[in-house]
Amino acid sequence: MQKTNKLTKQFSDIMKIFINGKEIEIFDGATIESAVRKFDKSVLSEIKNGKSEVCDQYGNHVALSGPLHENSQIIIKISK
């Protein structure tokens, strides 16, 4: 049986996702809301107030409670 040290475990719990093309490192199992909060808290407020929207890389609207996976691509459409 292979031993896993705490350092290896810690780094395997991090995943990379992209928001508007910017790479974000976040914990494995994070929601879209967690990632947007890390990206920009003010944008999260705009989304919650209906002033901006979140889509996947295909243009489909996604909920803030939606799951993320390694290399997920999220686009935030900011209203003017």
C-alpha cells in the first residue's frame, strides 16, 4: 500500500479552473459561487443582484450552486 503524505494530499485537493480566461486555483469540490468569490467579491454581488450572469464555456447559464471540475471554464457576463 502506498503512503500519501500530508503535503501530497494537500496539493491534490487543489484544482485549476478559469473565469473569463483567468486561471484560478481553488479547492476540489468548490461551487461556482466559491470560485467567483475568489475571483472578485464585487462581481459576486452583481450576479446575486441580477446585474451580471454566469455561463459555461458553451454559453449556457449556470447556477452559483453548480459544481466545478478541473479545467472548468466560466464566463461572467457583466452588465453595463
